[in-house]
Amino acid sequence: MDGTLVDTEPYWIATEYELADRYGGTWSEEHALSLVGNDLLVSGAYIREHMGIDRTPEEIVDELLDGVVSRVRQAIPWRPGARELLEELRARRVPCALVTMSWMRFVTPIVEQLAPDTFHALVTGDRVEFGKPHPEPYLAAAALLGVEPSDCLAVEDSNTGAKSAEAAGCTVLCVPNHVPILEGERRVFRESLAGLGVDDLWLL
């Protein structure tokens, strides 16, 4: 979701800098970008160590979510072509799952802006034991949809996410955004979702 459907990475980064200011820590763009696609508690532990603040990973995640959810409720920065592709997938009755390491309370205000049956399953970071790059999130999504992972196309914007989908057995449509994605056996690349339709997906 983050960086693929919505460009919320700047929201996360701004909130991380606010957290550093609030508790007297230090932060950098390099540290911020290294967290893209990660499980939130893993990111919380990283922030605790590298920002140098006396907060638990759980407390850090809660404060990050507070800041990012507040920003999302003011404006959702949709990625080019994302809503249009979702609307066509829905119209063509293609079952879709949202697979994100964000937690449900952040996902909810974004999903509420879409038609109710846009996603047939939601897999969030607070509902899996192992987050990306582990394959569990995509294996769970395929199971919820009742299909084999090898019959699924995952759309990802980070190498962490691409690893997760690839390890689960999915073909991965990589649309890099804030961080680069490495080449891989089951990875295909596009610069944007803009102008990409369902018929184009069948050809990947």
C-alpha cells in the first residue's frame, strides 16, 4: 500500500523526524529510507537504536501511526494510476487482496475511500507473525483469496516487498518509488501504474 497505492512515505518520514525532535534523538533520510517496506515493529526497534530515544518499539509504532493517520485523514496522496487500476479490477471482478506491513488502524481510513468490495482480503502487519520480506503475508493473502500464490500478481514498490512476494511464489510487478528494487527471476518492472489496465496485467 505505502508507496504503491498511496505515496505516504513522506508522511512516515516527516513523523519520524517529529519523533526525533520530541525525544531529543537524531535521524537522517538514509535511515528513513532503509525502513521502507519493513514490518512496523522491526522499524520501531531500528528507530529506537538509531534515533537513540528511550521508547519501546511498540511505543514508537503507536506514535508513528498517530502522526501518519492524522495526515492521511487530511489528504490521501494516491499514486498515479492506482485508483483507476483498482476500479477496473473491481469492474472486471478480479479478486484482490491488500498486503501491507502497515497496521489496520492506518489502513482503514484509506480503504474507506474505495468501493466496499475493492479488496476481498486485507493482510496487515499486525495480523501476521512474520512481516515482509518473509513470505507469510503473501501466502496468507493467496489463502484468503482461495488461489495459489503462483496464480497471483503482486504489485510492489520496495525490494523488501518484492522479496516477500517472490518467496511466496508470486509474479511481482515492481514499480519503484522512493527506493530501488533489484532484478529478480519473477520480477517485471514498470515506471508507473498510470495507463496500465487489466489486459496489460495478463501479459506480464
